[in-house]
Amino acid sequence: MKMDKRTEFYKKLKKELELNTAFPTKYLYKFIIPADNDKINTIEKIFDHTGAVINKSASKTGKYISISILVVMKNAAEIIAKYKEAENVEGIISL
């Protein structure tokens, strides 16, 4: 059931992006992850060699890190592929 919701989410996102976006475009990803260097490094590696601008900011308690990634993407499929890669980070929340 959960996978179906994910699939639906990505289908809807792809449709919206294709309708409302002129590619290539600057796309802003926003994630919240547990404050764990391995997880932060994993997210950064996903966007290695893409020219992404990555900003990180810790929560008040320091338990979480908010990561904003601004990167030029060629098409909707490329945007979704990055979300799917990031999904593998345990505890990640995509905004």
C-alpha cells in the first residue's frame, strides 16, 4: 500500500512539473534528516558533480538538520530520480 502512495505521488509530481516547468530549471529540494554525518554525507553525494548549492541548518535541539539543495535539473524524471535516491536515507523527510 505504501509503495502505491509513493508511486502516485511521483506520477502526480512528474505531471505537475511537466505542465508548469520550463526545463532546464533551477529546482529546490528541501529535506529534514536526523543529525548524523553519514546521512548528511549520503545526501551530499547524491548531488555530487551537479553544481548544486547546498545549505544546511541545525534544528534548535540539534537533533535534526534541514538541507536545502538548489540545482539545475534537465527534466522531471531527473528531479524524481534524485528524490528516489534520497528516500533511501533512513529518517529523511522530503518537504
